[in-house]
Amino acid sequence: MHADFRIVSSRLLALFGAITSAQAFYIPGWSIKSYVDNETIPLEVNKVYSDNTQLQYAYYNLPFVCPPTGQKHGGYASGRSVSLNLGEVLRGDRIMTSDYDLFMGQDTECQYLCSRQVDRRGIKRAQELVEDGYVAEWIVDNLPGATSFVTVDKAHKYYAAGFKMGYKDYSSVTGKPRYFINNHLTLVLRWRKAPGRAGENDGKVIVGFEVYTRSIEDGHRDSTGCPQDVHGDTDGMELYIAPNNTHLASQYPHSSYLPADDDIDDGSTITIPYSYAVYFREDDRVEWSKRWDLYFNNQEESNSIHWLAIINSLVICGLLTAVVVMILAKTVAGDGRRSTKDGGLEEGKIKPKAKKPRTGNRSPREKSNGLLDQKTDPDHDRDTSSDEEFIEDITGWKLLHGDVFRPPSYAGFLAPLIGSGTQLVFMTTGLLILSTLGVLNPSFRGGFVSVGMGLFVFAGIFSGYFSGRIYKTFNGKDWRRNTLMTALLFPGLLFSTIFILNLFVWAQASSTALPFGTLVGLIALWLLIQLPLVYCGSWLGYHCSNSYEHPTKTNSIARQVPEKPWYTRSIYSILLAGLIPFAVIFIELLFVFRSIWQDKSGYYYVFGFLSVVSLVCIVTVVEVTIVATYIQLCAEDYHWWWQSVFIGSGSAVWIFMYCVWFYWTKLHIQGFISGMLFFSYSLLACAVYGLLTGTVGFLTAYAFVRRIYG
């Protein structure tokens, strides 16, 4: 699926324009920007990020890069913040205009930018970023600057978003590490003739933005500040300031060893000159609608693995479907027929079967002369056999007819959680549909989070409705209290967790930290929009809808639950049941994890595969819940309400264990804060997933139990 997908309906544009600002909104295939010769092309700088840490930083906040001058370039002053949608802010974007001059069709072999004086602390900061492998993200015409690569067979070219801040090598003399800054950049913009009327007017569109880096020493420069030999072999710009031995000797007067302390603020600095080159190259091989395809590296190879994931999912789901069909067709249906034939379940009571009168001429007092003299009575034998079969028929799940719909413990917590779960189901379904259609894609930066937040808030009315109706079914009386719990419990836990984590990120001065204004906006979105929607939905569910009807009456005295087999006990059944949905999605999860944690320069784009696997996963959760609930009822355990939620969410435990495995075997995350963020966000994501699938399990078990007892 192409990232740039042409939308033919203007109604979608109006719909999502209400969610995000019009200036930041972008629909590929709709917002085509063309340029004429000598027209200014704005270059925007964003942030720096690394695969080895979870902390991002705004580019212009770094102490060793050229700060914005404030001069106008193409009508925009450098250093001006670009309007961002909510998703961009949440993902740590800090986009600002720059001082780089780009004019369509004009090549520039070298352009001096600035010379930055950097002290010891700035040099140490630069060394840390180079050591952690940080890359910078710049943007031209909504395309991120990319590092170009070629496959081993040189048959395909692909992009990795961003470019390295510098590189590290080791001294051949001392063997110590040395750090170099990439202070000369070559910007290559690939273009082609614009489609339609714009092309007839000599308009051009940009189809590629490549960045090539070099490190050039500060010497041997001409009067403009550019290197005298841009293309030749030169020494790199090393990030190093010689230690101040005089100051160190005064600090350690009786020591023969002087540590290399780079934190001493003695006023020593070095000058880092920055320059760049610009080249425009025509490329008719890339269509504007397909310009993002180069960012999706290894597409053909990964597609086969995605198909393998789908086949794996379908095989597991098919086997489980056969088990469910067998239960429904042979066991449950058969039990229902026998129950009806023998009296069945009616009005909450088991009707015993009337026995046939025995025939024969023997009197009650007639005695037999012995065992060999006894006469067989076929009718009597059939009656005895029928009685034994009837006794066997009313064992198991049918014995629970008077307790199976007994309200669960902590029903006041269960109803709000199910309501929040339906909210997540609605949000996730909408996101997968829009992503599969191509509306949400990498070119719509921050769109996935922004639209997801909008869907979540709007789905508050569904959350309130299901929570209120289920609460009414549980004979709840204080519906306003239930409404507040639905609106505040799960969203409050999410916001509190994110706020606490945000404090740690704030302390690191990272752009990942949410600004105070954004936090206030999220609180307003939560309390001023979602809370009223939840209230309206709860009022409709509690006052305007009937409670869910149950086919049997509940006894006044609860039935004692016998000792259960080991495999039906909570922890074992949850882990065993959760393993099956996890086996369905674990292959596709690997690609998602790589995109989020391991290869941040790449993009996850195969939402069609993800939607299919997600659908199969939900079907698997439904089938697993039916099987587990039936086994539990056959064990004469009627506490299925909470158990169905735990069964449905059991795969979340395996996914978190998968996250732990991925962290120790695949990632190279450094630092306590980054590790804490990884496990915290992983646990948070697993909790959201668990609540979603747990809600699916609850609704499935509820429908199943009502069906077999109806």
C-alpha cells in the first residue's frame, strides 16, 4: 500500500480537519505542493533521536549546532515554531524553520552557515550524542531527510530517515576513542515534473530528500568560510579540547596522575564551522504518489514473513474453531435437547422425569425362590437405565442454572472496566480501518496518535452506555457514581502514569517530555469533552435501556463450588488460554516492536496485514473464551464473570514477557531512564491491550452463557 493515497472524498478531509489544525494536516495525494524555478523551498529542523535510548531532543536546543538567526527565508523567519498537531507533540516533535537556503533548480556547491563556539560541557554533550548513535531529522516538503542505501545486489535503493550527527573511531596511537562531528552536509533534492495543470506551468514536485554527511576540520578554509577542498580527503572535525593541566595540578597537588576532567569550566572553547551544499536532480522513475516507498526498506522480503504470520494465525484459529464447533454442535446442543426432552430447565428449576409404571402380574409381596428363579423385566430395566442417564444429564453446567447469573463480586469495578474496554475496541477498530485505507500513514505525521485520541474521546459515549447498562443488570443503584468511575478510573490511571513518567523525562530536558500547555489541554479534553460524553452514554444505558435479560432465575442461597481441577484454576487457565492468541500475533508483533523500539528510522506501513492478524486474534480470543468458560461451567464453577475478563486478557501477560525478551536480546538501550521508559510504556501498552481483549472475552462469555441457558 502506498503511503501517499489519493482521497476522493472531501468529506473525510472535513472530518479530520476538525481534529487537527489545517496547517499541520496533510492527506497524501491531495495536498500536492509544486515549485517553480528559483522558488524558495523551506527546510525545517525537528529533533534528534537514537535507537539506543528513549530520550529525544529538539535540534535547536543542542549546545553545539548553529542557532537560528531570525532572518527571513522565503517569507518565514528562522527559529519560528511550526504549528503541530497533538500527535506530533506527543511523539516529541519540535519542528522549527531554519537558515538553510534552498531554491528550486539552483545548485550550490558550498554555502557557509556559521561557526559555533563550544565549551567543554558542550563538547561532552556532543560526544554523548555521537556515542549513543543519535540521528537528526530534517524536513523538506513533508519528507524527512534520509540516508540513502543500496541493497547488496545493488538492485534496489532504499532510505533510512535521518542522518548521523557524527561518528566514532579509535586512535591508532593511544587506542582511545575519538569523536567527530558531521559539520558539512550535502543536500540532494530529487524532483520531477508536476502532474496536471501545475506541470503545464513548469511546476516541479519533490520526490526525494537525501542527506550526505562529512566531517571537515576547521582549517584550510576560504574567505567565505567554506572548506577549500570540499570533495577531497581531509581530516575530520574532532570533538576534543585538551585538558587544562595547570588547573588539574592545582586541584591534585600531591598526585602524579591527572584525570581527564572535561567538566572544568575554565573558559576553553573550540570553534566548529558548519557549511552545506545543495544539488537538484531530476528523477522521473519515482511518482509523487510513491515517493514514500523508498522509506519502506526490504519490502519484498518482509511481505513473505507477513504472509507467514497470517497463515500461522489462520491455522491456529481454524483448529480452535473446530473445537468450538464441536462443543456447540455436539455437547451444548445435545445437552439442550436432552434437557428439553427430560423436562429441561424451566423457571430456574430442574423438572424430574416421571417414571413409567411397571407391568407384570407379580404382587408386591411375591418373593423369588432364588437368584436363578428371578425373571427379567425389560420395561423395568429401561426405566432404571433412563433414570441413571437422567442423573448423569443434570450434572455439570446444568446444575448451575440458579447461580450462573449471580452478580459478581466487585461489580462496581467490573462495569466501568467493561465500559472503558468498549471504548478501546471502538478506537482500535477505527484506527485499523483508517490505516488500512491509507488515510493514516507516515506522511501524515502524528496523525495516528491525533486521530486515535479523537476516537477515544468520542467513544466515551459508548463507554458510558455499556457501563451503565451492565451496571443496571448487576442491580446497581448509584448510576452517577458508576458514571464517574467509568470516566475517571481507566483514563485517570493512564494520565497519572504518563504524568509521573513525564517528570523523569522533564529532568533530562528531553523533547519527549510533554509541555505544560499540552498537559492542560489533555486534562481539558478529558474532563470537558469525554466526561460529558460518558455521562450522556451512561444516562442512555441506565435509564433508556432495559437491563440484559437472563433466561433463569438466581437462587437466594449461593451454591458451593467443588474443588476444581488444576487446569481450571485461575492462574493456570489464564496462562494456558493466553498462549493461543499470543501464538497468533507474535510474528507480526516482532515487526511492530522493531518499528517502535529498534529501528526508529524506519516506518511500519503494512496495516493491511496488521488488520488481518488483529481480526484473527480477536476471533481466537472469542473461541478461547468460549472453550474456557464451558470447561469452567462443567467443573460446576459459576464465577465466570471476572474469569472471562482474565481469560480474554491472558495473552497480555505473554506479550509483556515478549517485551522483556526483546529488550534483553534485540535492543541496546542505555541508561536507567531509557530502560524505565521502555518497561513502563510496555506495561502500559499491555494493560491497554489486556483491557481490550478482556472486554471481548467478557462480552463473548456473557453471550455464550445466555445462549446455552436460554
